[in-house]
Amino acid sequence: MTTAEDDLRERVQKLLASHDPQGDRMEFLRAQFDTGLAWVHFPAGLGGLDAPRALQAVVDAELAAAGAPNNDPRRIGIGLG
């Protein structure tokens, strides 16, 4: 386990402590974006932390274990009804 992974796990735990992953989906995803955990490889302030892309798997695993909503950018609702 690396320091970067530990840091990300700590950030995820803070996010989960302050925002209910079972609550409002969009509120949680906005908070995830604001904390840089949406796409960790994106620039800071734009949903990321300027971290290596491979570290997104750490965030995704922690959030999935907590039952958080999926942040898959390929999932859009346009034209679905």
C-alpha cells in the first residue's frame, strides 16, 4: 500500500462521513467532484487531484464498498425516455 493510496482512502472516508452515499445521488456526486475524487487524474479543481489515472481504482473500490452511486461518465440520461 502506498502513501498515495492511503491518502485517497482517507479522502474517501471523509467524503463518506460528510455525505450519505445512500442519499441524494446528485448531491453525493457533486461532493465527490468537489473533493477531487470524481476522476483523480483530472486537474485539481476540475474533479481531480492531478494523480495518476491508476489510482482511480482505489477510489472506485472504496466507494463501491460503501454503496455509493456510480460515477461512470459514459452513463448519460439523454434520450432515455
